[in-house]
Amino acid sequence: MELALISAAVAVALAAVAVLPGSLGIVMFTHKVLARPAGAFIFNVLALPLWITSLVLLVVSALLATGNERSVWGVVLATVVVAGITVFGFLMHMRFMFNPVRDPRYLSLDQALERFGPEEEVVGVIDRLGRPFAYIARLARRPHVVYQTQGDAPFIMSHCILSHSSMAYELDDEFSASRIYVTSVLANNLVFYDKTNNCTVLQIQNRARDDSYRLKTLPTLHTSLANWKRFYPESRVWYRPKEWRDTFYLRLLARASVIDQASPDLVYPLEREPDERLPLKAHVMGVSMGGETKAFPLEVFGHSPVVEDTVGGEPIVFLTSEDASLVHLFSRRIEPNRTLHLRSSAPEKFEDLETGSLWRCTGACVAGDLEGRQLDPIPHYNKIFWCVWADFFPSTKVYSDSETDQTAPRHPQSPNKRSLPPKRSTYESET
């Protein structure tokens, strides 16, 4: 075989290796490879050099083919194939499709309500200084990652449409803003590539897959824009202009059935057989603490606005808004040896049994001996799909509100008709 044809064939192979594994559609077959550090390194670091080398080889092939008609036609065919791969990659490559937003724009809540309407779903984030930010979930579906680098408490917000999961991470010297990319998906959950540490990070596990380090997580919540304003009126709201890739991606690739709770459709296969303790796409609050994982079905919070429990040795409490659209998780431990028990005392007001102080859904004490104190929010997965949570944590326990702990103190019924005495969990058997 002529040298020109060999060079052209190598050019096609290099272009295919550089572009195709990370392109949507093809990634259905390569996602497990790209979730490994070596595969992610090729996808994120070597792809461009390989593609440039492919173009150089095409030029070399053209020069070598001069005067040989058969070789010329072979080089022309190779050029057409490389061009097709390049165009396909430009349209479908994850680096273009899911390029993180590094220069965020914000609106006031009033501006956002006027632009998007009160029912628009947002992902709320509380930074390490206690400041709230809201992100339009619909607009975060495609980039998946938004950097918040303004101020002195930077973080990134990540949102995965396939598992309805969001998590925010503090940025520091170890986990830096400019070096994080979406590289793959496993069991319908995002995988990031950390270029600084040359490792991959599973969103749902909040750590490097080789366990070399753990990320510093921040609390995130899913609720409506109007509800977010009621509790965090000082918040800013992230948005971005609509781009042509939004229509291309959402219409062709993110089928409505994928995020429809009533549909069994999943884009990527689960690693295990579905756990049938709950419906496939039931929304749950996923909590992982002290080596223990637990799922709290969303309907639990429609029965009682206060749900107390202990996970991994940490006393926790879920406080829920009147319409159950905002569910916030806090530690009940306000001092090393002091733990509170709360009950609903009025719509969206909660009384602790120890001091009689009143608390809001945001964890802020607004009256009583503890006025001015703030319960520590606990990062967790707010309204994630059950099938994804159970796939990554097959030994997870499931909270049930069918019984209450008989040793729990009894208190008068709250004026709020939804209120029940604080509950202690009962566990369903593990599969």
C-alpha cells in the first residue's frame, strides 16, 4: 500500500479517536471508558492534539499522493471522512455542548420573576457564608456546571437532568474553578474530570473515584422561583441567554420522557437491577453521613412539616414549607452536647421543645431564647430520582412515616392541620 494511503488512514483513525468517543450518541457506548481517569485524559487533554495531528497527516498524505491518481482519490476520501467527523464533533461533542459557564450573569428576584414566571424551577445554593443564590434549572440542564467566582466564597453549581440531581462544591486550591469539565455519565449521573488532579469525580459521591480527596459540598434545594423569593428575598438569580445548542440538545437529545416521573425511560442503563422499594423515578431526599445513607421519600413531607431522624450518628431535621415545595435539611445539634427537638407550631413556624424558641424553614431562629441563631444546613441530594440514588447506594435505608418512635416525647397537636409530633424513623428492610 502506498505511503500516502497509509498516512491518510492514520489521519482518519486519529480524528475518530480524538472526536467520536466524547460525542453525544457515541458516548452511549464509551461512557464507562470516559469515566476513568485515563479515558477522561484522552478526551479532555489529548483530543485537540490528536485532531491537529490528523490534519497534518492529511496534508502530508496529499503531498505524497502527487502524481498517483489512486492515492489522490484515497486522500480525498480520507479528507471527506475527517471533515465529516469534525462537523459531527462540532455539533455533538460534549466539550462544546456542556462547556461550563465561567462568567455568570445574575438578575434580581423581581427581574427573574418578570422574565421567567413564579413557577420556574430553580436550584438554590447556600454558600459557606450563608448567602443564597438561585439558578434557573431549565437553563442549567445543558452546561451542567456554572461557576460562581464572585466574592470571597466561590463555588460551582452542578445540575444533572438525567437524575434530577444538583450539588454545589466550594472552590479551593485543590478543587479549582478553571479545571473542571463534564466528561461522562454513569447510571444517569454526571462524571467530572478534574484536570488539576487528573482524576474523575462522581457528582453523587462528591469525591474523586480513586478516593484521593473529597469535595467540600454546599446545601442545594429545588423549588419554584416564587417560593425561593418568599424565603430568600435577598438572593440573586443566575440566567443565561438562550443559544442554538439549547434547542438542538433539548429537542433531539433530552426527551421529555427522560425527566417525566411517570415514564420508565432512562438514557443510560443502571448498574444494578432497579430497587423496587420505591417507584423508579420517585423524588427522594438522599442523605449520606457518617458512612450511612438514607432516602426520604418526598411524600413524607406532605404528611408532616417536621421530620426528625439520626443518620450516621448526626441528629437531623427536615423543615418543610406550608405547600411542601421547599424542604430544607439541618443538623439539630446547636452545640457539641446540645440537641434540639422541633415541632410545627404555626404555618411555617417551628418551636423547639427545649427553649420554646421559634424557627423558620430557613433554619433561622426568629423569637425566643435562641433568637438570632441559625441551624447548620446539611448538604444532601434534594429531590433526586430514587433509581439513581439506589443504584449508587444499594444498601441505603428508606425512611417510612408509618410508625413513630414510642419513646419520643408526646406534645399537643399543632394548629397547623398537617403537623404531627416529631417523628423518629422506622426502616424498611434492605433488599
